[in-house]
Amino acid sequence: MTRWVALLRGVNVNGITITSADLAALFRERGYQDVRTVLASGNVVFGSDGTAAALKTVIEQSLRDRFGYEAWIVLVPHDDLADIVDGFPFPAAEDHHDYVVFGSDDDALDDLLADLDVDETVERVARGSGVVYWSCPKGSSTDTVFAKRAGAARFKRTTTTRNVNTLRKLL
């Protein structure tokens, strides 16, 4: 059995409210094992013998059916998560937030960075394996050059962002 992390996009924002208890119940009803949710932002750790593609399809449809919203998730093998967190390439700074942008499609992550010109005195961005690392000043996670690019509608279905501190809680 493989341990997975399901990262839901757009949960508990813009009127889409899903409690951790309801989310965990949905995963258990689908037969997934050792289900646990982390924080109220759409993070589920669970076990399954299914393939990533099959799990993604079933989970997204289950979320749509149960909660009535256009659900998209990114699945990450739990065993990969520590390497992703440990691979964060920028030094921690008191006045910055560190994020990882996960993608269900490598092409979308490449597009996210294509022709991107950021001011490295403000924010830093780097490509990783299946992710994009991003560090920005506290309070500016929606208004930097990269933030505006990552928030574009074309990335809605394929990417989701998590704070590195949240990722550590998923380990």
C-alpha cells in the first residue's frame, strides 16, 4: 500500500467550505486507509493500492459529487514529501514566507516559469522535481510578480500552493 498526500485546490476559500471531519469521512468511505487531515486547508494523508491517475480521477469526482464544487487535487507520494521540503533552495528568513507550488502536470509548472522575470530582492523562485519553490515577503503572497502568475486561471486545474510549515505537518 502506498501512502499519499492529496492537496486540494481552493478549499475553505471563496465560499467552498469543507470541514476536516467531512473530508476525512469521504476518504474513508472510498476505502482509503489510515486517513488523516492536516489543518483546514484541504490536506489529506491516506493509504491506497490505487495508481495516481485512478486515485486523482476518483477523488476529484467524489469531491464534486459530495461538496458541489469544481474540485482539483494534486497527489504526492508521501515518501517524496520529505525530500521536497528538504530541497527548499532558499535560506529561511523571518520576514519571508516559504512556499511550494505542486503541479499535477509538469508542463504547467514549466509554463508557470516561462519568461518569468522576478526581482530577486523581493521574491525568489526555483524549479524542483514536480514542484516550484517560492519565497516572498510576508504579507505579499498575492501581489508579487510570481503570485500574480501563479494565480492565473490557466493554472487553477493543475497547481496548488502550500506553505513549507504546513508541509512539515504532513510528514
